[in-house]
Amino acid sequence: MNIDLELDTRGLHCPLPILKAKRSLNGMTSGQLLKVVSTDAGSLRDFQAFSRQTGNDLVEQQTVGDEFIHVLRRR
């Protein structure tokens, strides 16, 4: 997977990972991929809801140790 931008939100809690992702996505072009790394367990459901509400595609979510990785495709 070719990630266009990676965003580190480790240590931040809701709603900051979503707000930072939204800001990053706004600066990207359609089809580009954003990878967000978070340590907030709530980010799993937050990014699912964010994807549904904004129309940005949630391509992948995974848990690696105590980190949660979300990959979004800009609509």
C-alpha cells in the first residue's frame, strides 16, 4: 500500500486524532492515502464513524501492540 501521508497522534485522545486527520485530509487530493497512528483505543470506533460521516474510505484498521493504525482514502 502506497501511503501518501502519515500522521502520528500517539498520546492524543478523542477528538484530537480525528481533528488532525480531518485537517490532513483537507490538504490532500482525491484518492490519496492517509495513515494515522494512535494510542487511543476509542479511535477504532471514532475512525469508523468519521469515515461514514465524511465519505472518506476507511481502507484498513489494525492493532499492533498498544497502537491503532487507520488508513483512510481521501474522497
